Amino acid sequence: MALICEPGQQRADTKPGALHHLKATPETVHWGYFHPNIKPALRVKSGDLIQAEAVTHHAGDAPDLMMDEGVKAIWEGVAPEDRAPGVHIMTGPIFVEDAQPGDMLEVRYFKMIPRCNYGSNLAANWGHLYQEFDEKERVTIYELDPNANTAQALYAYDFEGKYLIPGTVTHCPECDKEEALTGVRIPARPHLGTAGVAPAVDERVSTIPPGKHGGNIDNWRIGAGATMYYPVQVEGGLFSIGDPHVSQGDGEISGTAIEASLDVLFQIILRKDFSFPSPLLETDDHWIVHGFQEDLNKAMKNAAVDMLELLTEHQGLSANDAYSLMSVATDFGITQVVDGTQGIHARIDRGIFPNKGSVKDPD
């Protein structure tokens, strides 16, 4: 039985390898889609470290604060017609040597540092209460305090028209800026809203919905210190990151988080010793399983079925015992309700198991 190492442990085959730097440029990003035929932006070996730039597609909400020369180059270098069918700017893909369909990519996220100390939240036309707000869209710009690790609203403005174009750039006049959330400070928890491998389909797959490949999961727990496991679907895995956030609540109810560019340090480890049907999240304290579907009830069932597999196949419980444990010790939450394909996460405390619930190879 192969075991996943505890946080901080090192197996002989996962000592840190080479350190690679991957900047986000017009040549190293793909805007709005995953595809198995994208030329890799980087090739790595299992165990290598990658320092990569993740750029928010909402930088244009406050271009004077959120767009530096590198970000502007992406807006100028990627044609508007090539920003489809989704909206997120994805850095990559990263080709992992020897990765084959059926393997898993273990991605250990170590650092997520804001590129600039500003971010944007949009109350969008795809937000959950859009109709209740008389179909009005509104942008709130937040300023980050890196010393206190908090964010507070700097100003807000109503967006004229409909926010539909990926990479929209808005030059809000000073007179239209309004005070917002006076005195309120929000804990910053930088994370990636979207990351994953290329799906095994010969067409562009939108970055908007999450799926078995990962994609737009929008779970704020996918931050520094977390480990994600993504099922490889094509040779090399072709892993990409994007949609960086500095804070978000479960549900992401207005349509977006605080969208802000991040510099991300992570390690990719190729795993051939276990499998799992969907993106699996490991934190210091929890295992978190994800379920997706357009119907939230079906997403809930998908999460429950995969949690059942985690407990039976990898923790050795009987199905009856696992079902009881899911009811008394597993928390099911709504990850997001705004990405078309909706998300449920199921979280169980690793500390209730021997050896903190290491995942075991079912074979």
C-alpha cells in the first residue's frame, strides 16, 4: 500500500528538484480555455518547483492600480477574439515528464504573494442575486494591507451596461467613485480560483465551469500550505493556473471574489501509486472532496459519492461505516453557485483517522 506523505515529510523520490520561473506573457498564457494541443510553456520533472505568475482577468476594473507593464502586455498581445470561450487568463500549460492518463498530479502550493496590493470584486450579471439588485452591476475595489493580511474597500462604482467582454478595461471617473464598507476589514486568504490539467477532448474547454480536470473550482482553501491532486487526462498533464483571488466566501455569491494577481510558488509531483476520480484537496487538517453539476442537488450527490470512495477505498472503512461517518463528521458546503456548473465541497477532519488519514492505494 502506497501512502501520501504527511505535510512536511519527504519521500526519497520527491526531494525538491529544479526551480523554474514562469512569467505570464502573451506567449505563455491561454485566455479562457483548456486544450490538449496548446504548446507547453514549460517542461518539468516530477519534484520540480515552479515560481509562476497568475494574472487576474479583472485587472482592467482599476487599470491604474492593477495593471503594470507586464499585465498590459498580455492585454495588448492576446487578441480579443482569442479570449474564448471562457474568461480566465491561464498561465501554462506545464508539461510533466512521464505523466500519462490515469496518473495523478500532486501539486503542493507553498506561497501566494499579491503582485500588487489591489483587487476587484464585481457584483455581476451572473451573480446569484442579480435580479434582486434590478440587474445592476457594481465594482468594488479593495486595497490590501500585507502587514495585517487584510483587505478593505477603497471605493466602488456602478458599471454601465453589461460586463460581458473578457478583459474589460474601465476608466472610472473620480466623480463616480463612492465610499464602500467603511471601517470593515476582511481577512485576506490568497488562493487560486482556477487551476487544472487539460481535458482529453479535441476542442477548447471553457475555464468557467469546474470539472474532473479541476478548472474553476473556486475553493478559497486552495492556497499556500494546501495540496491538490488532479487526475491526469492527457500525456504530460498540461497543468495551468489562473483566476487568482485574495479573498472569497463560500458561494462566491456576487459572481466574483476579490480578484487580484498573484505570484505562486508550487511543486508538482507525479503520482502513479493511487488514483481518485475528481480533484482532491489536502490541508493540514482536512481532506476535501469536490462535486460538480449544473443542479446543486446532483453536485451534492457527486461529492457524497466521491467522499464515500475516499473513506472506503483509501481509508479502509466499510461502506456502511463510511456512510455513518459522513453523516456525523463530514461537513458539506457550497463552494460556488455562479459558474454554471455549481460546486459542493465535502470536508472531513484528517485527525480522526490513524496516521492523519493518509490516502492509500486501493490496489
